[in-house]
Amino acid sequence: MKPDADASGGHLLIAVINDETLLEEIITGWLDMGITGATVFDSTDLLQLISHHIPIFAGFRSMTAGGGYHNKTIFTAIDKQTLLENAVTHLEATCRKTGTSSQGVYFVVPLTAFGRLGLDMSAEHYQRHIEKKLGRPIPGPPPPPDEAPP
């Protein structure tokens, strides 16, 4: 598939979470919604980085929230508007429950194309694949992997 600038490819949701203890609740909630294709990696805030590696900026350590060194960055492509809204609502609610500020940031970027790579799978095969990766059943079948975005 060649990207079409006029086609709606869904959205890319990117969240940088400062409190990595929130990660499990965020991901579990998204899985229960049917979001199974998120990627998570460790990241470092700029102030954290320079306060630990550049001596002249060591005073910035007191400005970093919580003093932690790593954040978790999550990104996922979501092709349905209602699913995107539910994912953001869950993300905001989970971070708000902590009762503290500076829990991270998120942003949403429109995609011009969205597609899955590899062989097409039936919805049932895709669900078994995800459940095998998770080691647990997921509620209801996720959307078929070959379903075209709205």
C-alpha cells in the first residue's frame, strides 16, 4: 500500500509517563479496550539527563519531578476515533488518580497511512496470537488486523 496523503490512517497516540508505576494500569486498560499494538520504551527527560551527566547543570536535579531517571514512552497507532478518545480518557484518569502533578505528557498526531505488515490473519487467529503473547485471555475479539481504517 502506498501512503495516500488524503486518506485517513488514524492517529498516533504518544504518551511520556514520568511515574513508571502507572504503566501496568495504563497498558492493562488499553488491552481491555482492544489496543494491543502499543510499543513501550525507556526514555529520559532532558533535565534529568543534563543534571546527571553534565556537572555544570547538577543544580537542575532539584527541579526534576520525583528525581527518577527514567520515564516510559508509549506509542500506539489507533484507527478509530472512539477508541482514541477512550484511550486518552483512561490515560488522563490513571495519571490524575495519583493526586500529584507532573505525571507526564501525551499528544496525538494524525497519520496519513496505517497498515499492518506481514500475512493477513483472521480475527480469531489474531486474538489467539495476542492472548498467547499476553498469557491471558482478552475480552472480546480485537478488530481484525486487515480491517481498513474508517
